Amino acid sequence: MVEINNSILSLAITIIAVITSWSSTIVWANSEGDALYALRRSLYDPDNVLQSWDPNLVNPCTWFHITCNQDNQVTRVDLGNSNLSGHLVPDLGKLEHLQYLELYKNNIQGSIPVELGNLKSLISLDLYNNNLTGFIPHSLGKLKFLVFLRLNDNHLTGPIPRSLAGISSLKVVDVSNNDLCGTIPTSGSFEHIPLNNFGNNPRLEGPELQGLASYDTNC
């Protein structure tokens, strides 16, 4: 009788563990699906590339242009060159497992949400060739795994945040063809960034000199 009771208890514990794991996956999936659907609502999509983004599905891993890991957590959003217009949304900051955010070569307007600094797993942020305006958020300096940052060919203004120079993993930075101002960072991860990656910013000055950098000014 004791052995039977132990077997039942063991089975019950296993079932509870499975349900708990399944419930956690559903919560992640629903939260990420909500964030992505908020993006869909903010975009004009004349070619219907987002048609499969159905909020009634259990998770967004079956949507086109979305990649998930084995735990059904969103790791990639691939919407480059998709003829999209509209705005980015703060909800994107909820995609905490996202590694690649590819929205280049569209007609997206407005500012870069500061909430993108919450994407702690992000490796690549490609927003180039859009119509983005406003400042580059200082919060992007929190992206400690970021390798690629391409914001070129927009209408961004203000200084280059010095917080970005503290990202040791950063290998590629391109902010050319904007309207940035201040000086070009040369410390940290910016030490080996080619100067032409800062080109065609009419108010951006040359590389900062030791002790004379215009740190995070509004220029």
C-alpha cells in the first residue's frame, strides 16, 4: 500500500511539473505575442507580410518572419525590406529573449523606443534605411551582448550616447547619413569603428580628444 501511495505521489508531482512548465511557456508566448501584435497594429502593411500574425493563436512561433527557440520564446523578428510604414512600439521591450531585430529598409517613422534597452539578449539591431527621428536612446548601452548596431540612413538627431562605448561585444556601428551632432566617440568599443561609419552627419564633429569630449550633451 505504501509503495502504491508513493507511486501515485510521484505521478502527481510529475503531472504538476509538466503543467507548471506548460503554463509558463503559455505565459511567455502570450506576452510576446501581445507585444508583436502591438507592433503589427502600429504598422501599415500594404503587402500583407504580417497577415499570419494572428493574436488568437497560442503563441507567435507559427507566424511568418518570427523565429523561436526550443522553449517557444521569440529570438528573431525578420521584417527587413518589407514595405512597412508606421511606428515602433514600446511593447517591443518585452521580448526579453530576442536576439535579432531586423526592420531595415522600410518606411518606419517616429523615435526609437527607449524600451529597446530592455532587450537583454539582443545581438543585432538593424533599423537602417527608415525615416526614424529623435535621439539614439542612452538605454541601448544596456545591451551587453549587442554586436551589430546599424542605424544609418535615417533622420536621427542629438549626440551619440557614450553608453554605447561601454558595450564590449559591439563590433559594427553605423550611424552615417543622419543629423547627429557632438563628437565621435573613440573609447571602448568605438576604438576600431571606421570613421566613414559616422559620415554625412553635417553637425557631427571629428573624433573626440582626450579630456575634451562633449559627453552626452544635447549639442
